[in-house]
Amino acid sequence: MPVNASGQGFCRDCLALQRAETRRCTACGSPRLLRHPELYSLAIAHIDCDAFYAAVEKRDNPTLKDKPVIIGGGKRGVVSTACYIARINGVRSAMPMFKALEACPEAVVIKPDMEKYVRVGREVRAMMQALTPLVEPVSIDEAFLDLSGTERLHGQPPALVLARFARSVEKEIGISVSAGLSYCKFLAKIASDFRKPRGFSVIGREEAVGFLAEQPVTMIWGVGKAFAATLERDGLRTIGQLQKIDQSDLMRRYGTMGNRLFYLSRGQDERRVSPDHEAKSVSAETTFDTDLAATGDLVPVLRALSEKVSLRLKKAGIAGRTVVLKLKTQDFKTRTRNRQLADPTRLADRIFQTGLQMLSKETDGTRYRLLGIGVSDLSDDGKADPPDLVDQQARKRALAEGAIDSLRDKFGRKAVETGYTFGKGRNAHPPEPLDD
Ligand code: DCP
Ligand code: MG
């Protein structure tokens, strides 16, 4: 690729190289030109589908194309995603549905069809894997790609490979993606979020520190609301302020997180793009307000946590074969118990029943401050939960769970309470909402 000067680049629509400083493509007239001085030397990418669930529904029903579309539960549920037209009206993910409909009364509400989204997510992933074996999925609709060393294979530098990829996803799958290109994962992910939808942003080495200086600390991976509040109390609001503090100082103040703040604030992120980086386990846990010992108090919490784990598995299209129970005693001793199942599961009921068997051996009067449940030994959910010919009861419960899932999709989580969660566990912190 001979081009490498700042004014040069290519057209994202027809991929024609642009040699002059024009505002429109010299070949097709499109204004979607991409130029950057480091365009052809960067190879770490992050791809994220735009308004993913909503985009899939619009693809499957073209009459929705120009309408505001919200994917989520009924009136009592929350918004899973809103298309960009609904977002202009103020609708956001995780917003209660009634608020979303106040903001955008004309919105078309569609209940989620997880199986379909998992299927489409896999198609997009397969297209990524055709570009490089180094694809690290982050969630159903996003992944990191390391394209270094692929130029010979593709006959093109990574930037062009990505632009071609975005075009192919639109043509072949019928939804759009946004791409970020940089020299590390941290900045590639920030870049992909920059000009959504149908965005393509580049952050080069030269500009990284200056660019980061202007950004809020919350842009740093791992800085959530609580930690941001701590930093704010210490007078730290921008990444630029972090850039002025020594490593030892940051570490003294914030421990290992301080180390991360030091490196990331300076645009230094050595994390590899690793195809094996996928989650090793999926779990949920909760710490109680007051320590609990009674089975009657612990069981409803176990049930709610099992449902949370199950929902995450279903969303990600995976299943786990080993169920792990975790307890922390009053005096901070941790007990973990494992049980392997015959087949991987993603069902709340199987996770719960297995957890219950293990829990019943631990409810010996010991007071616990924490309870957690999870699954490991993860796999694709293709072989999960085969119809159980021996245990007909389990089969009935699995069918019931499918029905409950669809009712919850329709009417929200509170609409369907199982016998174990209903009105119990008053002493416990309620686990976080299921639909996060
Ligand atoms: N999702 C959800 N509940 C949330 C956030 C997301 O159910 N609180 C689901 C719906 C999204 C999908 O996950 O379509 C992907 O999440 P993203 O954060 O990537 O959001 P979108 O793809 O919807 O929008 P964006 O264009 O901002 O990426
Ligand atoms: Mg997305």
C-alpha cells in the first residue's frame, strides 16, 4: 500500500483510494471518507453492532425502517435496546418501559427473540473469524480483532479490511456495525463507540495521550460509578489529571486499580487479543445485610441468583456443565462446592436444584454473610439441556421455564414469581435486577 500521508485515505462506500484532499469520494461522490496519518499502520480493532436487537428486527420487517423501535418487555419491563430514531427521542437501554413510552409514545415495542439474536451474532462472528483467527468476543454483538500480520493474506492493510467487512455485514446480514481502529484494545474500544451508528474511528499513537487528557475518568475500563465517585472526591475528573500523577502515588492511593489508571491514562495497554479470553464461568453472588443461617432465608436468594445466572447464559448463547456454590461464613471463610452435571445447562431450575443439593449440606447452623452460585465448564448451548427421559419432572420444569421466560419478556420480571422467590428473603439484599 503506497499511501501513507495524512491527506490520503479511502472511501468507506466504494473503497476507492483518495489521493487528493477532497470532501467527497473522487470515484463515487460519497462523503464517507476515512483519513488518518496512521491509517495504514494500526491493526487492533473493536467491532460493535449498532442497536443490535433493534437492527435485527428492522431487517426482518422493513416497514419498521423509519419508525422508532424499542426492544423490551411490556409496560412493566425495561428497554433492552432502542433504535437510533428512538434514541433521538431520549429512549435509552435499561430505562423502564413506561418512561421510554413517555419519551417516545409512537415507538413500536417488540419483545426480544434471543434465539434469533444469538444466531445473527454468530453469523457476524463467523465473518470476523474469516479475517483473522485472533477474534476475542466480548458479548453477543461485539469483539476485538487483531489484524496484525494479515496484510499479506488480504492484500490490504487492516483499515481497508475492516471497511470492507462493515460493508459486507450490511450487504450479507442486513445490519450495520461500528468499528474502532487503534494500536491497543483500550483505545480501539473507545474508538468504535465514537461515531455510532455506521461509525469508523481511528486513534493513533501520536494523538493518544492528548486525546485521553480531555476525556472523563469513566472512560477507563473498570472505572464504574462508585470508583468514579471516589476519584471525584479526590478531585480527579479527567484522564488528563491522572496523567500528571506518578505510578507509585496512584498505587498507594488505589492499589492495583491505581496501576491500571497509570498505564491506561497514558494510552498503554498491553492486553493481547485472545480468542480464549471468553468467560471461564458465569456467576452471581450477593452479600447480606445481616448474616443468614436458616434454609428458609437462603433458598429464595439462591433461586433469584440462579435465575440471574441463567439469564446471562441465555443472552450469551452458552451453557455450563459444572455448578459452583459459594458461601462465605460470618468469619470470612470461603466455602466452594462443585457438582458436575451429565449435560451442560442454561436453565435456572437445573442450576438452582443442583445448588440446593449442595446448600442443604452446608445449612448446619453456620451463619453466612455471602451466597453465590454459578456455572463453569462453559460451552456452546447447542448440546445443553437435552430432553430428560429419566426425570420427567425436570422436563416439565424446563418446559415451564421456557413459558416463564416468554411471559417475563412480555410482562416484565415481576409479573412471574416462582414459589421460591415470592415474598421471601426479606433479610437479604435483593440481587441486582435481572434485566441489566
Ligand atoms: N442489551 C440489553 N440490555 C442492556 C444493554 C444491552 O439487553 N442494558 C442487549 C441489547 C443490545 C445488545 O445487548 O442490542 C448489545 O448491547 P450494546 O451495548 O452493544 O447496545 P446496542 O447494540 O443495542 O447499541 P449500540 O449501537 O450503542 O451498540
Ligand atoms: Mg452494540
